[in-house]
Amino acid sequence: MKTVTIELTSPRAQTWLKELEELNIIRVLKTKKTEKVSFSEKFAGVISKESAKKLHKHVEKSRKEWDKNS
């Protein structure tokens, strides 16, 4: 079985999907609506605070070098 996600662009499409489901050709799966999560919330706690500080320092250094060479 293969699962695909589709976007219905016509009200008739919903009716057709129901008919296909009744014929046991397809099965319509219910999906949970997900709430938009900010980037910082999504990745909070993924790396340690120490690693985050090192990464931040590296990025700052790289930006300074980039600005100096631009």
C-alpha cells in the first residue's frame, strides 16, 4: 500500500473520494491538524547549552571574517 497526501481543489472531489472508499478502492485516513511550531520551540534542547555556545561563537567569528573579507 502507498500513502499519498492530496489537496482537494473542487468540492466534488470529496464526494468522489467517498464513493471510491465505499467501493473499497481507497481508504481515506483522518489526519490531525498540527499547530505551527516556531523553529526555536521545535529544536529547543536538541543540543547541549555548551555546544550551543560553541556554535554561536563559531558563527560570530565566521560572520566577522566574512565582513572583513567583503
